[in-house]
Amino acid sequence: MVLFLFESTHAVIKAEKICLENGIKYKIIPVPRSISSQCGMSVEGWSEQKDRISQILDQSDIAYKIYS
């Protein structure tokens, strides 16, 4: 699994919409306490989809960090 961390809840919602539209399986989960993030939520996806999710987020101009 890989986590996509975002700066705001708005960005998480936008990323969720994009994942849904592209048929990507994901979960919205709280950011683990051991990880620092401005937003308390993250998108968890399968490691095999990391590149695909990254590409889609980049095309949508959504800032994110990857934690794996």
C-alpha cells in the first residue's frame, strides 16, 4: 500500500473524485501519527497503482507527497 498525503481536505476530496472517475481502488484514511501532514486525511492506494495515481494527480495539478 502507498499513501498520498495532501495539504488540505479540499485536495483530498478532489483526489477522491479523480480516483472514482478513473476506476482506481482507494481508501480515505487518517494520516498516521508518525507521519507529518497539514491535512489529517490521506488517500491509500495499491502500490501497483502508484504511478497511475501520481500521473492523474499531476495532470490535475493537485499537490501531494507519497509515503510508502
